[in-house]
Amino acid sequence: MNVLQRALASMTRKKAKSLILLIIVFVLGNIMLSSLVIMQSVDSTREAMLRELPPIVSMQMDNEYIQEKMEEVDDPQEMDIRLPDFDELEEIEEAGRDYIRAYDYSAHGSITTKSLDYYQPEDESTERGMVEDSGEGQYFTLRGAQIPQFTLLEVEEARVSQGRTFEPQEIEEGKPVILMSEELAEENDIMAGDHVLVENKWHEIDRPGGPDDEPELIDAREYEFEVIGLLDFLDVPGEEDHAHGMSDREKYQTLYTTNGFIAELQSDSMEIMRDELPEEQREMMEQQEDIVESPQLPVNFVLNTSEDINDFVDSVEPVIEQEYIKLSTQQDNFQQIAEPLESMRSIIVYSFYIAVGSSILVLTLVLLGFLKDRQKELGIYLALGEKKKKIIAQVVVEALGIGLIGATLALFTGMFVSDSISEMLLATQDMDLEEVSRSSSIMDPTAPRFDLEGVMEQYSVSLSFISIVSYYAVIAATTVLAQLISSTYILRLDPKKIMM
Amino acid sequence: MATATINVNNLSHYYQDGDYRRYVLRQVNCSFEKGRFYTILGQSGSGKTTFMSLLGAMDTVQEGEIQYQGYSHKSLDPNSIRRNYTGMVFQNYNLITYLTALENVMVAMEVTENRVPEDRQNVAYNLLDYFGLPRSKANRLVTRLSGGEQQRVSIARALATNVDVILADEPTGNVDADTEDEIVEIFKALAHEHSKCVIVVTHSSEIAREADVVLKLYKGSMTLDE
Ligand SMILES: Nc1ncnc2c1ncn2[C@@H]1O[C@H](COP(=O)(O)OP(=O)(O)OP(=O)(O)O)[C@@H](O)[C@H]1O
Ligand SMILES: [Mg+2]
């Protein structure tokens, strides 16, 4: 009769004790398992959702943080809000080199021209229409690209329906090549491959005679664009929930070109405007020129896979020196949009720890009771000269054996329990979430691309091999720990008192 | 003189009564040999159980020394004395209730570091059979055996570890007269046929009459009763 045989005999022959322990572990097992299942279900839902999203991390101004700081600091001027320059961008690129496929940022620019007409969506009333032609020409936004598969394409917000996207060489040389929406092209009878002559006009900023006064034309230059492709904007899931603002309409009116060309256009305008400006403002302008030395935020890092997002953020974050810059990912959005799920998860995490803690307590007390009941038997082992560690090993094996059986039984019921707990918890959550505002920039790839409904549809109770293993590990650790704590009783036993 | 199986030198033992040490054993000197059946007599409270618990390493020696085959108790781990040198038989049997008679015997065989035969199960069966417990009873839970049978199981258990010394503290206290006779016969046989050193504490002068050596414990001193 070695330790194992003794343990087995004790487990199978002292049925009442075994049964009590089994029931306790079964109940605790259900609690622990459903906690684990819910945690894992939320995690795998999140993972599944994020996997389908573009593998992009966006470096942006942390506006919320800036806002917070502004309120704390006496003089907001003292805050050193600076954009990362190209050197720093290089450093960041170096730090995240293993994960980055490419990065893109988009310079902003504009032209005012009479050569192109606005596209007016049919269902929109003209009252809400953009700008009436005031005679100055229409104002068009320009957005630059740094890579051929620029962010808009990468996040599948648009696809090239006609023609092609930029060639790397065109980007490098800052060629005046553009992509525009199909709608805008149609409005202007433009096809991919067409060359468009655009006259950009500069007007005086100050209107001496008030806002009604016609601003004076300063200069006009002609640029020849080649329209290399047309863009078909796709429906983005989750978009319909969020306000269609300016941004949504603006995307149809925007001309997408190379960052290099926008830089060229900017230096042209700088040149023209400088001559027109009074002395003091000219200085300010020169300062502004520095901005050109920094990439326009957001800088979007396109990673190899979306699984790299966390690793990338971890390795790049230490390199970013500006405290007002943040890296934002779709993960953050999930946290926000799927809030009911996320808060359910955190409730469950807490209750999991509480469950484990109280399990250890309850089991310790129960097992201690059992040991006291077995005092005589333990005394006999001691009188026979059995080593205390072997006696402890026996009772640990017993508790562990029954613990694992209880855990296995709970495995079958725990799935149902967790299913109904999920339902219960989600039902009590307030599902009418505040609308998470969609970022105003169409080029922001980290704008949420899913909604709560979609997330909830994806949510299903699931149990992975890893969770089963960790579930068993937790139960095993809990029972072993409880038995070890209560076994301090064995150390204090005096065989003479028991036996003689 | 060859080394005695157990040698007790100047053994004293006290129980703390507040600040006062109440001595139960004073400078006890005696020795025990293999092949002999000893009984210890003494009034209730004279310190017989105390003495036996010290021999059986169930309590710590405070003053003096006990030698097991020439080895001082100081050089031995009390646990190893219990599993390798002495086997104890108690008044209330002290068997593990959820095990069968056979299993109780085999537990002791597992614990000891003494050489035990390979086919433990057979040896255990034979041992029990020798003490009047056939297989049918050997395979019973000990709770379903009579008091006398249980005491025989506990003797078999003490013997199964191949120790030289069998210590029994009032082993017949809970059994009837016939059973008492049978058990005494067993002890005699153990000493004489199996050359064990058998030390039995008893109140019964009848048992003492059967013994080779009778010791008397009186006022803390051990004296030989001729
Ligand atoms: N743990 C203890 N603490 C204090 N005193 C004790 C303890 N154990 C025994 N004694 C005392 O020591 C004395 C000897 O006790 P012991 O049990 O050895 O006597 P005994 O000869 O076995 O008596 P009995 O024949 O009644 O079994 C008694 O007076 C008893 O009260
Ligand atoms: Mg006594």
C-alpha cells in the first residue's frame, strides 16, 4: 500500500467525504470555468474582429490628453506640443522594422479653381450644398499619399475602379498625378488617363471692405494634372451608425495626389503669399515653413499582419519622445464600441479572482475539517514512522484527484452556465451606447470600422484548448494550495497524544 | 556482553506543571534482549505509557539515553526508529478503518526501510493466517472484525516490518479473557519462536506470570521483579 494506493482507497471508500468535496469543486469549477469561458469568448471575438481589420497603427496627436493638460497647465503656451520630424519618424520606423510593411501619411493642400465642378449628390438638397460659385472658383481639398497602396486603399475604404494607383517613382518625384472619385470624374467628364489643366488662384486673405467685398486676386498659376485612376468608395461597416458629416461628402470632392506635389504647391503658395504679406506676418509664415519638415499626422504604419499590432506598439512606444503623440489602433475602438462586452469581461475578471480566492478559503476550511476528522489515521501513519511529506502527498493526491473529477464534470455544465451568464450580463448592460463619434478625417484608418451589433453577432461562447488547460491548472492549483495550507495541521500532529 | 537490543541509560522524564517539573521517570536503567518476553507492571499513573512512548520514539527523550542496537537515539531520527526499530501495539488497536486487514499490514510494509520479502501480499496473508485470520477475514475492512481480531491485525502489522522490538501498551485491555490468553500466546511465540524482543505493559499478573522478565515501575524507578 503505497501513497497512491492509499489515496485511491481513501477516495473511493470514504464516499461521503469524496462526494462533499466533489460537489464543492463542481460548483467552484462551474464558476471558474464560466469566468474563463466568458473572458475567452470576449477575447476571441475581439481577435476575430481585429483580424479582419486592416493591420494599421496610426500615430496621431493625442487630443484628449492635450485637452486634459491644457486645463492643468497655467500657460498652455508652455506646453511643448511638437510634431515628430522625419528623423524621429525614421527612428520609429527602425524600432518597428520587423512589423512595418510600409507607412503612409497624407499632406493636406487645396486649390481653388474654376476648371473643375463639384459633384452634387442627388439626394442632397442644394441648400445644404457646398459653396456657391462665388466667382472665385471652387475650393478642392488635396490629399497626398506616400505609398502606392495608400491608406484609403489599404483600409479598403475605396478601390481603384478605373486606371491605376500611383507608381513608386511618381511618389518619389512628387508628380502631379491624381486619383479622384468616380462621381467627381463623371461630373467633369473625366476618364482615367485624361490630363486636366487646372488653374489655381490665390486671393488676398484680408478683405478690406468686409466679408462681402470681393477678395482681390493675387496670382493664378496653371497646373497640369494627369488623372491616373478613379476611386470607388466602398461602404464601411459601422459607418451608417455614425454621422455623415462633411467628411463623408468631402471624400468625393478630394483630389488624391502625391505628397511631393502638395509640398511643391505649398512652396508655390508660400512664395506668392510672402510677397503680399506685411513684415510681421511674413515672419510667422517662415516659422510655419518648419511644418513642412514634419510628416503630416496621422502617420499610418501598415504592418505585415494585424497580429503584429500589439508587438509593434510595444516596440515603438518607447521611441516616441513627444508626450502628446499617441498610437491608436482598432483595439482602442473595440474597447470603446464593444463596451458592454468589455465591461462584462472586466466584471468577470474580478469575479474570477474572487472565485479563486474564496475557493481557496472554502476548500482550505473544508479540507482542514476532513483532516481533523482523520486525525487518528494520520496519527497511525506517524506512529508507523511514515514521513510527514508522504502523508501530505497522500492527502494532496486525494484532493487533486477529486478536484480533477469535479472539474471534468463542471466542464460539461460550465458551458451552459457561461452561456446564460453572458446573456444575463449583456441584458443588464445598457445597450444604447453613446454614439462613438467617427473621426472627422476620412483618411483616419483607425476610425471604428465595426459597430456593436456586428460585434454582438460575432460573440459566441467558445472554449479553446488553452482555456481548458488553464481551467484545469487553476482548479488543480486551487485544490493543491488549499490542501497544502490545511496540511500545516499534519505538521503539528503529535502521534503520542493521538495514539497512547 | 553483546550489544543489547535496547539499552536504557539514566532515562528520566518529567511533565511540566507550570514552573514545576514533575518527574515521572527517574534515572531508569534497564536493557531488553531479543528472544525474550518482558512485561512491565505498575500502578496506574506510574509512568508505564510514558516509558513505552519513549522506547517507541513517540515522545522526545529529555534526559538520559536509549540505545537501539547500540545506536543512541540522538543519532537516529525518531521517525526512522518508529519505522525501522520498533513496532507498536496499542490498547485500542489503532487500525486504519477504511482499509482491509491485509491492507493495514501492507501499509506498514511499505513504510519501513527494513528488508521485507518481495511478495508482500502473500507474506501479509500468511502472517494474518498465522494469527488466526484466514483470507476471507484478511480481505475484510478492519471495522468488520472483532476486537480480538483487530488486535491480532495490529500485532501482524507491528511484526510485518521486520523490526526486532514489539512494544505493546496494555494490548489486552479491550478483549475478553479467552482472547487475552490467545494474544499472550502470540507474544510468547514471537519472543521464543521468532526471537523478537517483546515488551508488554499490563495490569494483569496472569500475563506477567507468562513473561520471561517482569519489570516493575514504582515511583519513577524501574526494578526487576524476581
Ligand atoms: N501529556 C502529559 N502531560 C502531563 N502529565 C502527564 C502527561 N501524560 C501523562 N502524564 C502524567 O504522568 C504520569 C504517568 O502517566 P502514564 O500515562 O505514563 O501512566 P501509566 O502508568 O501508563 O498509567 P495507566 O496504567 O493508567 O495507563 C501520570 O501521573 C499522568 O497524569
Ligand atoms: Mg498507560
